[in-house]
Amino acid sequence: MNRRSAIAAACLGLIASAGAVAAEPGPVCAPGYAAAECGSTERCEAVLEQDPYDVPARIALCDALVEQGSLLDAMVVLRQGLDGCAGRSYACSVLQIALSNVEELAEKDAPDLRADRRRDQAFKRQYCLGPSASDESIQACNEALLSFGEDGALYQALGAKYQRRGQPAQALQNLRRAVALLPDSDEARRLLDEAEAARLELADACLASQDLDACNAATLAGEPDELRLQRRRAELLQHQGRRDAALQALLTAQSLAPDDSDLARGLLPLVDDALETRPDDPELAAARAAALAAVGEVDPAILAYRRTLALNPADEEASRRLLALREQRRERLERLCFATQDIDVCRQSILPGEPDEQRILAHVAAVEAAEQRRAEAEQALTEAAEAAEPSSPPEAGAEPALAAAGSTARPLRFRNAPAADGSTH
Amino acid sequence: MRGFVLLAVLAVPVGLAGGCAHRPPTIAHVHLGHAITAAHDTPDQVGYMTLAEEQAQAALASAEAALAETSLDGLKRRVAEVDQVTNRLRPYPLVGAVQEAASHIEYAALSEDASENVRAGQRQFAQGIEGVLTRGTLIESYARDVAAATSEEEARALAEEVHSLARANLHGEDVDGDGTIGSDPAEYGVRQIRGDLDALIGREDPAYVTVDRWYLFNLIRLPSGEWIFARSRSRGTDAYQ
């Protein structure tokens, strides 16, 4: 069943795919459609003679013919119906879907088509195993691997082709699989050794020169030098003005070394540029957050992770890293704010929307109160009340301190906190 | 005058069949004759399998010539010839000729007067040509690769493969290494296919007799699917009983 018919079938509430239907007996032509109950082919044919536009009868006739194994006749009946259904879109759709279902069933049963498939598979396998290293032969290998499954000879042939094309990284991938499947094959082992040596040679050339092609050909995921090669690629790409490609290389490198501050410094300007055109890209947002964290910019990193999670709430890695950063921030606040009377540091540490905002303001209020700066203390308390969340009660100590300063502390009001009457503000 | 024409129409097939004592061939045997003896749309009106064998020989000759070439251009030209004879030549390249032979053997098997031997042989024949068809596709792909080759070394390696395939298309190949060519239909070349066809004919009872060319060139199919001899409107054997 083609995509168009499948969509149409879904819209009409019909079941597509004759194969699925064939596995369990039942109507094949238009499952889910209320076919007529004319019973036999003769009776259905008689109905259609009276009214050729009777689609339920035509579908019933189709099913009867399919049940008899007369798939070609069923297709003829449906095509006749389609010839006469112009302007009756629903009828046409039902018949078209039915024809598609029967054709699919016929294809599965047709010896000629099976032979074609068998021949095609044989061709692809042999072409893969042959000496060509063309794009088509590589495609043949990939398709043969899909048909024949894990086959060491095919992997070996594919690896050899990549090797001949000067693509040792791809060669290695396939030859490793070949050696795993053909552990006794000296040829597979020899080719693998060759590919490994070739890749290392290219990696050296990449790191020692401006040879981007060498870098591209040598870079292979999972190799110990992958990080260095990706960074080198990024350098060379940037040198060529290919900022998008450089960004991709650095993003891959970042995934390998997320805490590398040098890498992060190189990445940040590229990410910021990219975010100007793709501000809602969660991958870029996460990369920016990770880079900020790597260079020690804890608070901007927290904000960046909050943005990442706003774009992709399911990003568990971002959630985990945000928690870790908040813990770092808490430790810093304990040391530089809560353990001191330095309200400037405390105020500078405020991050709007962070759970600790209210606690910081309450601490500031307490310090101001303790130093008899009533107005400033009240201002801080007001801000704390505005910032507070029901789940984070105000820091104890601010109100007593205000009282000590000769002021009547106002009870803190929380945003969204339940009022006495049960309503919310 | 009218009586004369009618007499002539009746006399021609009867006379060609050797007189009233001889029966015309069965429709099935006429179709087999197209594969073996003669067909109206082949060069020199040879049978499809005869044509296939000639094409396989020509393709192999070109493949051998390719290996003897000393220049990249010459090598490309020769390999293109192999592809031409195998896949593109009009009216029938090698693969077209074996496919056409298979079609006529299928017609034979579907004829009402076909023996069980022909029906069983048709299935075997259809399997037997698979190797030639697959090699044909491979030759087409390698010819494309050779045409795109930039070095003689690369083109020569591909030409050697083309040569192996062209050779297998004529002589068959021992794919499974059991020392026998033809133990599996995938190993068949034109010679093995022809051998199977000859064996099929040899098993026919009543015996297959080489079909006269008149019958071979005057068999037509009616819209109903029925086969008749064109000028006589005779329905094969029945018309002569």
C-alpha cells in the first residue's frame, strides 16, 4: 500500500495493508468498510449488473474473488469500478484502497515478482562482493546487508571498498564487524590492519597540517583521538569560514568533553551566533548552558539551563546539570552571602526566579534591620514577599530583627499563597 | 475462383505438414520451436536460444578483447561492447533472448496440449535463466563503473570481473566449488540452459519433431487467448483430426 492510499485509508477508517489482513482470515479488500452481503460471486455480479456504482457490492465481490484466490479477477473488478467512479470521491477512495490492498497481496503471491526480488538480492550481493568501489556498489552492499542480515563477507567487501576510496574510518567500522563475524579470516584481519594504519596516518596528517580532508577521513566516533580530531576539524573549518560546520564539530567535541573550558570558550561565540537565527533550538541552548558551566559561569549557566528546559522539558541531562549548578550556587551563597553581612554581594547574587531569591532578600532584610536601616529592610522584605513561593518559607530571623529595630514587621505574603478564605492571590 | 482460394488455404498447411497422414505439431511444440529453431523477430530468424548462444559468444569475445587492450579508452570501448551485446542490442540482447525463450516455453507450458513434462520443465527453465539475468545486471553495473574509471588499473580490475561474468554467461560457473558446473541453476550459462531445454525435448512423448518453419511463423493468438495458425484458422492439432 502506498503512502497516499494509507493516508486515505486512515481518513476513511479502513484498514490498509493486505499483508496484515492475509495473516488472519477476513475481508481483505477494504477491511472496516461495510461491504454488501451478496454472499457469492454470482450474486454480487448480479447486483453490479443492476447497479455498477454499488461500491459495497463491488467490495463484497472483490472479497469473494480474493477468497477464491482469483486476485487478478479481483483487481479487474476494482479497476472497472474505478473507471466509473469519477466525481464520487469517497467511492473512488474506497476502491483505490481496495485495489492497493489486493495488489499488495498479489505481489506477495506472484512468483514473477518473487523471482525479481530474489534476482535483485542476488545482484546486490554479487555487486557488493565484486571489485567496484562506486557509490552504487556501496549502496548495493548496504541494501544487501539489509536483505541478508549480519554477513561477514558483505561487511568485509564494504570495508574494502571504503578503504580503496580513501575513507579508512568507514572502512574500519565495517572491517571490525567483518572480523567479529569472520574471526578466522586472515583477509578480513589484514584489511582491518591496513585500515587502522591508514586512519592513523591520516589522523597524524590532520593534526600536523591544514589538511581538512585528512581530518574528515580520519575522524571516527569512539576512537581515542576523536576529540582532538573534531577540535582540529573545527579550527580548520572556522579558518575556511564554514562556521556552521565548525559549530557541529565543536558540538560533537563538547559531547565528548563537556567540562573542557578551552573548548567551551571556542564554542560559545559560535553558539551565540547560531542562536540569533535559531533562538528556540534546544540543542543549541543546552550547548550554550554546558559551555557556560564549563567556563565557570554558574549563574548564566543556570539561566541557560532554565531556558533549555523551557524549550525541552524532557531533557534529563539538563535537569541533572541544573541541579548540580544550583548546589554549587548554594555553597557559594552560604559562603559569600549568608555567612556574611555583605548585602552588596547578596544582592548581586540574586537571580530572578531562582528558588533562593526570597531567602537572599530575607537575609538582606535581616542585615539591614540589624543595622537599623528600617526602610531598606522593609524594602527587602517586600521584595522577598514578592519573590517568595509557597514552598519556600521566608528565612527566620528577618521579622524579629525588624522588631528589634523598632518596626512592626508585616506578615510576609506569598505569590499564589492560599488566603484565609481559601482563595488565591 | 472462390473454391480455388479455399482449397489453397487448406492445402498449404496440410501440404507442409506432409500430407493428410501427418499431424501438425502441437501448439506447445510450436512454442518450443520458437525457443529452439526459429522466431520471426530475430536476426536471420534463428530461435531465441540460438540467438542467446550467439550473443553470449559475442559478449565473451568482446570481454576477451577488453583484457587484451592496452589503453584505458580501448578497454572502456570493449567493455561497453560486452554490455551492449548482453543488455542493449536490438532486437534482442543476450538477456532479452533468454527471457524471450523463457516466455515461449511458458506459452508452451500454458498451452492446453502441453505435456506434464513441458509444464515441469518450464519451471526449471525459468530458474535456469536467473544466473544469466543476474550477471547481465552485474555487467551493466560494471560497464558503468568502467566508463567512469579514471585509471587503467581500476578499469582492468573491473574488466576482469566483466570477463568472468561473460564467460559464465556462456559456459556457466562453479559457484559452490563442488567441481561441477550446473549443480545449482544459479551456476547456469547459456550452454546449461540449452542442455536443459534439449533434455526436456528429449523426454517428450510423443517425441518432439523439429517444427516446420511455416507453423513457427504462422501461430497467432486470438483476443480470447486461444492460439491458432494464422492462414488456416486451424486450432492446432484438433483442426487436423
